[in-house]
Amino acid sequence: MPDFVDEAVLHIKAGDGGHGCASIHREKFKPLGGPDGGNGGRGGDVVIEVDPNAATLLDYQRRPHRRAGNGTPGQGGHRSGANGDELVLTVPDGTVVSGVDGEVIADLVGAGTRLVIARGGNGGLGNAALASAKRKAPGFALKGEEGEAFDIRLEIKTIADVGLVGFPSAGKSSLIAALSAARPKIADYPFTTLIPNLGVVEAGAVQYVVADVPGLIPGASEGKGLGLAFLRHVERCSTLLHVLDCATYEPGRDPVSDLDALEAELAAYGENTEIDLSDRPRIVVLNKIDVPDGRELAEFVTPMLQERGLRVVTVSAATREGLRELSYALAEQVEAARAARPEQEPTRVVLRPREIGEIPFQVVALGGNTFRVRGDKPARWVRQTDFSNDEAVGYLSDRLSRLGIENALSEAGATHGAEVYIGDEDDSVVFDWDPTLDAEATPIGPRGTDSRLG
């Protein structure tokens, strides 16, 4: 099995935030020195970064579950918890990140390009940060938030200027080895190339990258042979180089019919993926002219191919005949493609602040005396609350009231004892609503209790 893997599905999880600490400073002659609980540390992010030394996704296929570090809890003495370790996933240049539904999230091109794919949860506030005139020494702290978790799909699309396309054993690997310093595997049997090979070619002042794509056969766009797995690697190429075998002894094959079959597969792949390859410049290489029959056949079909408007170059990868002309012809096409490429505008981040007066939640009547409150802020506040602590529950009630949820429930027709769900359908907390609870009253009682919730 080759070690080259160009697709992988990852199950990622950012780190959870650490819980805040509920602590009271105590020392001799000062038994109640005030709250000194520190905040919890933030969970680590999951980051995808392009590494020029990475060439495969094999490690992610072997270990698809990845998780960043959790934040640690806060401590007394105003000591905040440590932040969780960031998890950096290195990928090859040209990796496309998408959701499992196929929607593209990012196309990572360029060494060092980074994408924060999952954000760690915020740490919970300690009781020192929660102290106020109403609660001078809170007996509770907020819980840390969970980090984001979901599945993503990674897919490599090789970045090259020129893509070599041809039937198996047409001489593509030999050609890329002769043009550049690349040393792909070369043998006299079909499908020698099992992974895309890259080589750097210099022609005068122009330097460009060529990619040797595994051999295509009729039906490759439908999954036959290796073509379907590797046709994606020609999507980024600005020029296509058709390598045609002039010395094949297979019945029913000749350079013209091979070219027609290759063009049909490229067109079919474009129809299936909605990626148009028909506008890419083509150069046809008639290879193996060192064989006498091959040279005669190349001289015979060259006028036929030129009549189609194709540029034809006859070469021998074995004797290096015609390689200089080919390298400069490719350089000319690459230069033209680069010149026609529009200048990339600088990335602009558009900030869209929340409109003044916009309500950050929604109350939905579910029938009878049952209601659901939707919104990121109330759902996040619920996740931060320790429901085993009455004072924490009272603090949550005060926050929800200040947000306007009490008034919204009244306007929606809620009455005493209404069931109120906060959060999404699959992650809700149920409350029995009591409109008589005075949110402005100062809670009386020991720390960790709330007299209003008796």
C-alpha cells in the first residue's frame, strides 16, 4: 500500500474551559477577607496549518480523533487556571477543508496559512470576578464552557502549474524525471505511478511546477482505474500536457484515439464536479520517438493534431531529445497564465455589529403553558450555571430577567407555573416559571443559598 493519502475525515474537539473557583480569603484576625476565587483557563483551539514539509494525510486516516487541551480550574488567591494547549494539525499545501456535508470551509494555499477550525470554550468566572454591591462575597462560580466539536473532511488538491495527463505507461514519470530533479518510480507495467509526483522545472528565468498524475483509462471519471482518485490534482493546473505514447503495441490504440479518450475523461470529470477544464491551454507531447516506429508515427499524426489547433512537441524522455523545446513551450504557457491571473485583493474583514434594540433571544410558544427560549446568550448562561448551588441559580434568574426574558414570557401569554425550555431541542433545561420572584431583591442567607428559592 502506498503511504500517500489525499483524503481523510477528522473528528475534532476543542478544549473545554476550566471552571471558576469559589473561594474566600482567610487569614489570622481576618476570617472573611473577601472573595478570591480565580477564573478558569480557556480551552485550547484546534488549528489547521499548512506545512510545506507535509505530503500526505496518512496520519489523520490512522488517528482520526483529535482533541485540544482543556483549561484548568481557577484557584483561591486570585489564581487563574492555565489555558489549554492549542492543537495544531499540519496539512500539505493545497488542502481543502470542508464539512461532512460537502460545504467548503476553507481552501488552504501557501506555507504557514492557518485556520482556527474549532474554538476552545471560555473559562468560567471565579467568585472574585462576580462580586458586586449586591453580592459582596458570592458563594458560587461559573462553570467553563465546552469547546466546539464536529467532523471535518480534508482533501488534497495538488498545486502545480502544469499537469501531465496520459494513459498508463505513456512515459509521464520518465518525462518528469528528465525535466526536473524529481525521481518517481518508473517501471514497464501499467499504474506504476500510484501517487502524484511533483517536479520543479527551470526554463530561462521562468520556474514552474509540473505534476505527474497517475494514468487515466477510459471510464476514469466514473471510478475505473486510478483516475477518479487523482483527477482532482489537475484542477489547479493552468496548463495541461497530454503525453501520448507513440510506441505502444496495444491493439486499437494510437496517439489520436488516446487524445480523444483523455479529452472525453476530462470533460466527463468536469461535468461531474462542475469544474470546467476545457479552457485550460493544452500542449501535446508525442513521446518515445527514440523507437523507429514511434518516430514515424509521430511524424504521421503531427499534422492531424496541429489541424485541431494544438501545439505539438515530439520528445524522447530516454534520449532527452526535444526536452529543451518542451520546457520553454511550457514556460511560455505558464507565463501567459500568470499574467492573465487577476491580482488578489487584500482580505477585508467586515464587522457587522448587532443592531441597536435587537433582542438577542426569541420566545416560542409550544402550546398550552409551555414555551421555549432560543438564543446563544441565554443558552450559554445556562451551561455556565451550577444547578446544585441555589445562589448560582438565583444569579442566573437575575441575568435572564435583566435580558428581558421575564417580560417577553408575559407578553407571550405565560402564566404562573409555565414550563420554560431554554436551549435547543436536543440540549434544553426546563424551568418552572414564577413571575412573582423579585429579581431586584438582595438574596439573604449563607453563601451558596438564595432565600428567594426557598
